[in-house]
Amino acid sequence: MSRPIKKVPTLRGKTIITLFYESSTRTRVSFELAAKNLSADVVNLNASTSSLTKGESLIDTLDTLQALGADIVVMRHPQSGAPYVATKYLEASIVNAGDGWHAHPTQALLDLYTICKHKGSLKGLKVVIIGDIRHSRVARSNIWGLTTMGAEVILCCPFTLLPIGLDKQHHHFPKVNIEPNIELALDGAD
């Protein structure tokens, strides 16, 4: 998205901390650049160059961020549920930039935006997700987002690479079908 003035004062006076326990270029830099364009002060915490290397726990780090008065924390963590834990220790808003195998909602939002931009809408589309879905936080987030917005999702992978319990959760995702044969999965896909 472009606008005539690159930097606007929307978040002037706010502090955004990016807390990344895993390597990232696109996600971290995208958040940093967006925050700066909205006039926020940005502090980048990288696990490899912080007290985490000395054994500081997640809770200790969150206590420090609370004391520093962060307004928003953008967090990526290898443990599923870590951003949820952060909500219990911080008054700041938490943005989940990926947690374990659980979710990567910000990437899913970008994926949904991109599809909408090219297709006009998600409603009624047939979208195929191929590969290791069990271990993909992006696939999980896309499944939720796509079905919520009215798309039919076809998962194409060996049954051993489906999320555990998907068959029991199937009523939560009525527009999700499983087709291990790639030719059949892609038939009629948008």
C-alpha cells in the first residue's frame, strides 16, 4: 500500500518491542519498518544477543519488558502458546509473529490479503494447501483464516503429516477436506 507521506504520527510516543526467539528476516523487518512508518519507537530484542543466552527465562524477560513499559510486543517463539503466556505477564498488546507449530497469524493475514487482492474475495474459493501441515504454523493459521472467510480448504499430504486430531476437530472446520492425491486435490482449485 502506498500513500503520499511515508511516515505518519499514528503511533508517536508508543514503544514497540520485537522479541524474536527464532531467526526471522521478513517478519521482523516488516514489523520494524511498519512501526517506524507509524512513528513508533522500536526496540529489537534478539535471543542470541540478550540475557536469554545466560539462561534468563521467558517470564524473566516478560517481567523486564513490563518494567520498561512496552506498549506493543511483537513476539516469535519456538514454544506453542508463548504469546498467550505473555498476555498474562504484560499489559502491552501482544502480536503473535509465530509460535511453535501452533500459529503464524500475521503471515496468514498477509496470505489472505494477497489472495483477496488477486481474486477479489475468499468466499467460495477452493484453496489447496500441500505439504507438511502437521508441523506448519502458517498452514494452521491459513486453514483457520480461509475457512472463517468462506473458502473451502483442501489439505493434500500423507495422513501422517496432518495435524493430530484433525478428524476429531473436523466439525470446527466444516469446509476442510483431505485429499492425499495431488491431482485430485488440485482439480477445480482456484
